[in-house]
Amino acid sequence: MIGLIDCNNFYVSCERAFRPDLDGVPVGVLSNNDGCVIARSNELKALGVEMGTPAFELKQLLRQRRIVLLSSNYELYGDMSSRVQRVLEEFSAGVEPYSIDEMFVRFDGFAPEQMHDHAQELFTKVRRFTHIPVSVGIAPTRTLAKLANRMAKKVPLYGGVCVMRPGTEECEALLKQVAIGDVWGVGRRLVERLALLGLHSARDLAQADAKQIRRRFSVTLERTCLELKGIPCIEMNDPGDARQRIMTSRSFGRLTDDRQQIHQAIRQFAQRSAEKLRAQDSLTRAVYVFLKTNRHRPDLPQYSPSAIVELPSPSDDSRAILHAASQALDAIYRPRYRFMKAGVMLVDLIDANREQLSLLDTPQSQAESARSEQLMSALDQLNQRMGKGTVTFGRADAGAAWHLRCANRTPRWTTRWDELPVVRPGRLRR
């Protein structure tokens, strides 16, 4: 059996785990630069606030103190996601992260009659150990587990836990309630084509002939059809699989034409990309850099250039990547343009353990390579032990334009020593 654990209103729940005063309050979490709503509490949804609503449209509700808007705190959310995963790993046969707030869990070896009790225990343990509320959906396949999770969340009768067993009357009734467009992997265009065949619900697709579905549509939809019948045929990508390219980019807190500040941003992005590269044990052959002006500002001159610089040899050394990124910036930067976004992408990646030896290698170059590896390893270990950004190549100005706006970010309670709460008699302060 496969379980899908979905953290309810995850970003808001992470905030409430350390701010009990937010319980029952309409809370929204904003995107980078406090632009628009990307997460909503149930109370905020009840007020009719839609996902993606620009923050400026909610000023009146803020002035009336009817809602609370918080800046995104991704460092906290990432750490809380890891904590949820560790709890799940203790009570299951394996965990496959699907997103920051969703994880597939294997329940190999559990008897069918034990499944609901075990799922209920898991539901309780996650809440107790992390203060994050979750929904648990369990079924023989990932597609059905997705639907079971949806029911666990939407139908109060299930109390947050739903176990679907294909072939039962309960399962048939649930599938009949689910529109075909709500099935995992069925897009809007497919919905229209399936409707022409009289397929409108998940149950309709489950009862369809899988081979005909493959002939008319694709092998992907055939697998979905089989999964709805209770036949497992979709495997998750291994979360440990190396990415083929690595990008770090960000919209600036405000427009800027200051070359020094843009250079600082590019250096920060290049260093972060290099860290990700080493974490997946890869090397890059080239560094791609881009800049963007704000196309929504026709009153300003527009210029969105990019450049790629090839490295002398595949590398994961931050110094080589920084040098290439600086060269690329030199090639594309033009004064008087006010930029709103920049990014660094590492491309043409190879496995560091499979790098081919060059006939041009010398004892000196091999020694330099060994020193580089030792230096980068020491750098990464220090940053892992002491906190991200403890040791960097150069420091950025604190008030640089490229820094994100995050006027209402809460403390990073679980990852920053200087932001730990301090308890005093009769009050709690940071």
C-alpha cells in the first residue's frame, strides 16, 4: 500500500507552529518580494481571498486588522518539511518526497486490517512532534492515494485519514464523486477529449479499457487508467537523481542599474549554484548568466540579455564558476538599464565520479584539483555546521537593491541561533 501525506496549508501551519496567536486568524503568506498571496489559511479562504491575489489589493483588510499577511520564510518551511519527513521515516517502510508539503510513504508489510489504525497513528504522531496538521490518503497506487488524500482533506467524516480499497462499494462511490479533471495527471485539454467519449468521472476512467485509452491517447493516460483500477504502474523519480541543470535566480527587491549591486547578486547566485552542484556530486562545463528589465514598465528602456561562458575544464569549484559568471556579466551589462531580475544557470553537467581523464593532465594540475576539492569540501562543511552563508567569497551590501523585500518575515525559529525565542517570566519575546 502507498500513502500520500499532505501537510494542510503548509506555509501557514509552519507559522502557526511557533505563533499560536495566529490560530483562528485569517493568515496569508506572500511570494518573494511580498508580491502576491501564495498560501492561505482556511479563514482567509472563507473571506474570498484567491490564490495569487496581489498584496496591494488587500490593504483595506490589513488596515481594518481583519487579516495578517506574512512574508515567505522558506528557510523555516524547508526545515519543517524535513522534520515531517523524519517522523514519517520512523513509522513507515520508506518516504518519497513529492514536494515540500507532500510525501509518498510506503507501507510494505502491513496487513490490510491494520492500515487505518496505522494511518491514524501516523496522523497523530506528525501533529504531536511537529505541530503540522496533515491529511493521510492510503491506497494500492499513487493515483488512488492522491484521491484518497483529497477525500481525507475535503470530507470531515474521514477525520483526516482515508483508506481506499479498489473493488469496494465505498471506493466506487468515491471515484464517482471525483471529476475526471481532478485525477492526478489529467490536464484540461484531456478532459475535453475524454468528455467526447462519455468519460466524466474518475470512475468512468477506471472502468474504461486501458488498451483503448492507450491507442486513442497515450501510454501515460493508460497508466493512470490502470492505477485507478488498483494496478501500480507509476513510479516516482528518485529524489536523489542528479538534475541536468542548476539555476539560482531571483527578482530584486527594487529596480536597479547599479553594476556593483548586480555583480554582488550574480556572485551570490553563482555561489549558491556551485553548492547545489557539489551536493549532487556533479561538475559543470559552462555558466549561463541572464538579466531582465521589467517588461511591465514601458516607460523604461527594455533590455534582457544573456551570455554563456565555457569553463576550461569541468569543475565544481566556486572560484572557477564565479570567474565565469563575472565574465558573462561583463559581456552583457549595459548602463542606464534598470534591472528587476538576474540569474545564474550551470549547464552541461556531468557526474563528478565519471569524469574522463585528460591526456593534458600533469602532476601539477592533479595537485591543484586535489587542493580545490579539499577547499570546497571544507567550505561546505563549515556552512553546514555553522549555518548557510557563514563562509563566502566576498560579502554583499546589507541594503543592496537585489535583496528580497520581506518586511513581515517571522523569525527562522529552527535554523538560526540568533532568532531563537527567549523565555522570560510572564512573556515570550525573540
